Amino acid sequence: NAGVMQNPRHLVRRRGQEARLRCSPMKGHSHVYWYRQLPEEGLKFMVYLQKENIIDESGMPKERFSAEFPKEGPSILRIQQVVRGDSAAYFCASSPPGGVEQFFGPGTRLTVL
Amino acid sequence: GENVEQHPSTLSVQEGDSAVIKCTYSDSASNYFPWYKQELGKGPQLIIDIRSNVGEKKDQRIAVTLNKTAKHFSLHITETQPEDSAVYFCAASKSNTGKLIFGQGTTLQVKP
């Protein structure tokens, strides 16, 4: 059973470009969470999604950031018009229906030049 | 707001010694407390968790204790080995929300 998959693993963007981060949850998992980790810091919750629904987006910046988890395909975290402060590791986690354990992917390390 | 404080930020022990990491949480409604191990360049790995209806849980060399009254929980690693060296994070959540609130992390170094 493959774990949580994220791609790309590393992403470099120039200021003003768009970044699209993908997350495929573990098989059988229908809940997806996105977290951001700044250098030398802990993980900060961004958003919690189920298929076609945003359950909690209280950690998402109000502008430029959006997330989706369509009926088919991976969950996408989209950052428009990236700035240097967006440079961080972005982690996706998934959990099964009715479960509380969250299993993390390897992360996408975004660098904004 | 919801907050989790973790101490110490760094911990260095000799191989074979025990290591203890402590966390306190602010939201008394929290009822799920996982611990994650993160190695350099990798994602966090769930190593043990505890729910609020249990005071202690053990899995081989690692154990977690929870004091709901004081709102703190601890990770205990016995007989430490060099491969235990990593950053450890505690977290807390209310199980019906899904949102994990993480501590700041503890860098554990086990010296051979």
C-alpha cells in the first residue's frame, strides 16, 4: 500500500509565478490536510478537505492561496503570484474515513527566487 | 487561541540513556495527541499517539503519558540509539475537527 504521494518534491518559482502542488492520499483515505513548515519551525495547519468539499480553511492566507480535492485525481494546493515569503516545505497528510491518524507525505519544498 | 508549547527545543543524550520531551496544550477540548518523528528532508512520521481517555501508552521503547488536568503530555524514549536522532513534534487536536496544532519541535541528538 503506497503512502501519501506528493509532487513535485522540489519546485522553484520566480516571484509572481504560480505554484501548483499535488497530493495523492493513501489508498482508501478520503480526508486530506495541507500544512506548511517554514525553516526551523513547526508545521502550521492550512486546510482540511474531503472529496469536493473544503471542511476547514482557517489556516489559509486570505489571498493567493487556494486548495481543492476533486472527485477524481489528486488534491491541489495552488499559490498564485508567489512571493519570497512563500518559500517553505508544504506537507500533505491523509486519514481514512472516521479515523484521526494523519499520515504525511514527503513534502514539496518550494523555493521562490 | 489554540496553542501547543514543546520543551526542550534541543536535547542531547548518550546512547542507551532515556530522553523525555514535554508538551502543554491550551485547548481543554483537545482529545487526540500524536507524536511525529521527522528526519532531515523527509515528512513527519507518526510514531505513537494517545487519546484523552487513556493516561499512558507504550510501544516497545517509546511511551507517551497524558495528564488532562494539567493539560500536558510527554514522550519517553528509553535505551536511545543513534537512529533515534531526529526532530520530534507533538501535536494536539479535537478529533472531530481534523486540525493538528503542532509544537515547535525538539531536535534530539543521540551520541554513540
